[in-house]
Amino acid sequence: MSAALIVNPQASRVTPELTLAVERELAAAGPVETVLTERPMQAAELAEELGGKLERLYVFSGDGGYNETVNGLVADVPVGFIPGGSTSVLPRALGLPRDPVAAARIFAQGAKPRRISLGRVNGRRFTFSAGLGLDAELVRRVGALGRESGRRGGDVAFVRTLLGIFAERRGRFDPAMEVVGVGRVAFALVANCDPYSYAGRLPIRVAPRARFELGLDLVAPRSLRAHVLPRVAWWVLAGRGQERSRHLLYVHDADELRIVCDVPLPLQVDGEDLGDVGEAHFEAERDALQVLTPG
């Protein structure tokens, strides 16, 4: 089998020892060429260059590396995502274990291809989520904290930073953007699957109806006040209640969403900061990608 392994050595949980262990597991199914990334967006370049020559492509990275890969991939080749980041939302949402060696063993022993949809916003693909406003600001602030040994802070840093944002604003978020044809909201969370993310072992279920095989789900508070925050926390942990709330706008299985901001606001995809934007055009790419999942 013709296969390649793209490795981001700067990802939070990637080490030389684990990389060798992952290589050994994958090699049980045939030769695998390993390529290490050295700079941002190189995974996209490698995916574009190698994809058409392969029967399988593996990525040992965090969610940022997965995002780069799908943005470079042109060929319709099955991709196996091996958990190497502090959170690694995508492989976990696809049912893979958090242990990278165990995930690699699954790929070598008979993982099955599965077709999933991708999201796209302003031309950039995303695999599991994108956000405009609050969660993109959260991503930016955690990134600004700096990376120890070149690695971004983990779940604890995200929780502390989120609490800091709520404290600064005293739990108050007023309407700041227009979902065209739908209504005004304070911020927007766009999901390609459920869960939206994880906090440690806990799934964050922002959009419980979202599925990899469908279009995009939008969850957006019309406004937010401190007294509603405990209810919001319950929704995202329990994965129910948000669809019926008068406080939230919920759109399910959308092919397209357009959002216009009152002023430019932060935009993130798969935990990657894309800068400030005045408008965001979200699109669903149905059946866009083959992924490898447990058989």
C-alpha cells in the first residue's frame, strides 16, 4: 500500500518516541513515508503534493495540522487523523481513541473509509467547528499567552481565559452581528459535528444535532446575560435544551450562512485564528472528504 504520514513535531503531544511507535504500527499494513512539517501551512502543501500519489494519507498532529491538511488536499484519498494535540477534536469526534499508538493500530488493522462533509468560511475549510466573536476571541487570547516550547496551552488555559472574558464583560454580550435572513445575534458558533469541542474528557455539545454527514449547524445567542450562563453551561454539557430556547438562534443542516458584523470581529476555524472580518460566508461541502474510522 502506498501511504504517507505527515507529522507536526510542534504539536502538543507529538514526541520522537511516539512518532516512531506510530510508524511501527502503520508499517504493519505496508510501507509508510514519514514527512515532518517545519513551518505553518506546510501540511497543506504536502497534502496537495502527495495526495494524488497515495492510497492512504495519515496525519499525526493537532487540530491545526488536520485543518491545514484538508485545505491542501485535492485528491480523493482516505485520511487517517492520529491524535497529537492537546485536544484533538477531529479524531475523537470520529470515534478514535486519544492514544496515538492505539489509533495507528486501528488504521493498520482494518479501519474503514467514511465520507464526511466539511465546512468552509471565506474560502477556508474547517473540519469540526468555526466561530465568529466570542470563541474566536478565546482562541486568540490563548494563542497570545505564548507557547511553552512552541506548544499552545491546553484545556486549562482555555477554561481560565474564557472565565476571564466573562468576568471582563460581566456576563453581558449584546447583539453584534446579523445572520442574513435570520436575525441579530451576539456571536456565532458553527458546527460540522457533535461535539463542538472537548474540555478534558467532557464533550462540549454546542450543536447536538450536527452530524459529519449533514450540512452546518449554527448556534448563536440573540444576547447573553449573567443569569443565563448557568443554563448555557447545562445545555453544552447535557447536549439538549438549546434548540427550544428563546435566548438562542439554532439553524440545522444549512448549506449556506452569511453573517455581517457591526464592526470587524475575530474568526476562528478548528481552533486557528483567521484574524478580524466584517463578513463571514459559511458553506457546507457535502461528502467532501474520505476519513478512516474504526471498523
